[in-house]
Amino acid sequence: MVAKSKNELVLGIDLGGTKTLVGVVDRDGRILGRGKLSTPSHQGGDAIVDVIARAAETAILESGKSFDEVAMAGIGSPGPLDIDKGMILFSANMDVVNYPIAEKLSERFGVPTVLRNDVRASCYAEWKLGAGKGMNNLLGAFVGTGLGGCLIIDGKLHVGHDGNAGEIGHIKAKPNGAKCGCGLKGCLEVYASKTGLVRRFAKARKRGVSSQLFRIWSGPDQKLKSRYLAECYKSGDSLVLEELQRAARFLGGSLGGLVNLLSPEAVILGGGVSLALGEPWLNWVRTAAKEHMLVVPEDRETILPAALGDDAGVLGAALLARESRQAGTLRRRIVIRRLIEFRVGANGKKHDSNMGAEHSEYYGSTMLDSQRIQEVQGNTSCLPFLGCERSKIGLISSIPRLSFCSDEEFCLRFT
């Protein structure tokens, strides 16, 4: 669908292992409406897309806008990812493998969708709008269900040759350590995230250790919410305090080593755990990091709390989607749109839409890069369907002033 408002809106989607957040974001980076639901992380990709769609409906309703005013969507997802194909390759904390989530969301919403790593999106927002604004070299660490990282180097988001740079949760924290959800052993995520804490708490419960946590959390089959940890810590629960401090030591030690390697202006510490626990967690991590840092600045703290809270992922996903479009790197999904009232039947001939869906057996799609779009926008020539069979024609919904030609070749024309 084509945005009808001059203030083009973007759906920013923050997909996490525990919760899914969707926001309607305007050009000025304001979130006009929000939707939040639990992520069905073990029910497969289609179930996750359904939840994202429901959260988006809530966000749209709260914003007072309509889907017709949405120009695109951006999603931040745990990885590793293939961002060019818009695909989640796999995830340590979600049951998805080689899942084309960007394509699925494009089909659901009818707008182009950009896929980026969830922590990269959150850190990008903190760099542009939050705790890291004005800095050129940053390291981000976001602790939630898993543990992700992000690098800003010389004023640019560093993603590496395959788009997956910054996976600090999967650096080695303990040789021959516990197995991580990614399949490796001894990953930092096993010791410094909620996934690792779940493992530790489950073992303590089997040993008969007493804890307030076990009255509000039934075990690994129930999601461990960050607020449960905060409630138990504030009440003085000794098991929770011990395990949180242990996790902070693992995280801080690794961050101290990364500071030695990268020399960032700051490390931004965010994520659901950091947000819920606040200053105590931050100070534990700082203390552990300083024990491993070669140079500890005397006039400032190196590790800073994230400033945008739960909004960071939504804002970052929206920012990256909008900037992908402006940079001309966004590949647009060709989506069926009835801008001219007809259907294309299996025999390749035009049919009036009033004849009914039974005359239309297949609707297909293809891809068109923005460079080619710019070429044809510069003149009045027709745009062929790039090898699509006549019975598999789609229409680019996201490009304004685009319609079918009236001839029998089923080309597109900018009007």
C-alpha cells in the first residue's frame, strides 16, 4: 500500500525471544502508537508473524492512523540473519530456521520490510537518539532472553562482511562450558543472559534451594520475566542476588576485554534485564569490567545505561528501514494491487475483476531493485516484468505513480 500522508509512517518491530513490540513511528522519530505481545518463540515462524500482525493492529489503533499511511516496516530480530534475503537463518532462543520473515511481513502488511539484527537496531537508536548521541565509537551490549552486541566504528554501524558482526553473546566465556542454544559451548550468553539464569535457577530448584522466585516462576517451561528478577532482588532474595552478581561478573569481564580491543568512547548497556535491575546491575557490570580494562578513565564512566528503554528496538528498526530506503538499498517486494480493476488468469489474458476469483489461479511476485526503479522513473518508458510469466504478474505497491499499461504486454508505466 502507498503512503497517503506526507508524513510517511514506518512500522518499527522489535522481535525478542520473550516479547514482541511494534510501534508506529513518524519522520521525526516519534512513536505514535504501540503494541506489545508475548513472542511464541517455540511455535515457528508463521506463529511469530501472526503475533507481529496483531501487535501492529494494536499500534495502528492507538496511533489513530491507518495502515494506508504506512510506507514500510523495519524489524529487528535475533540472528544470525541473511539481511539481503530478509531471512532468519536460525536463533538460539526461537524455533525458526531459514525463515523468510521480511517476505512474510511484506505479504501481510503490503509494504516493503527491512530485516536487521535486533540489538544492532536498538544500539543504532541509542547512537542516533539516546545515550550514545554525538559519539563516533560505541559498543552496545543488550541483555535479555539472550545477549547481543553492536559496534559503531568511526561514525558508522559496523555489520561485517555478512551483516552479523557484534555477536558478543557467542564469544567464548568458559572453555568447555555449558552448551548454548546456538550449538556452541561456553558462550557468554549461557552465563550472562536470562537463558543462562534459567538454567542456573532450574538446577538450584532441583537441589532444594529456597527462593522467593520459585513462588512466582514455575520453571523453564514458564518464561522468566525481568521484573521477576527485579522483585526478588529488591526483596533481598539471596539466590537471585548471587546469580545476578555472577552473571554481571561474566558480562563485565568480557566487556572489559572488548574495551581493550576496540577502545570505544562508551559501552551502552541495555536490554530488558538492564532496564529492570537498573543501577545495581550497572554497577556490578562496571566493577567487573574495570578489573579487566587496561586503562580506566578517572573523569568518566565507560559503561553507560541505555536511555531509550523498551522503545530502542522499535525506533532503531524504523530508523534503519527509512535510511535503507533513502540510501537506495531497499529491494521492494512486488505485491498484488488492484490499481486497475482486472485480474490476470492462468491463460495469461485479462479478466475483469467482477468475474470473480475463480478465474485467477495464481498471483506471483518478483523483485526489483531501486536503481532500476530510478532508471524508469526518469522517463516515460514501460517497465517489463523482468521475466515473470504473464500469468504470474504482481504490481509494485510501494512506488507512487505506477500503473498497468493498457497494451497486451502487461508492462508497468510511471504516470
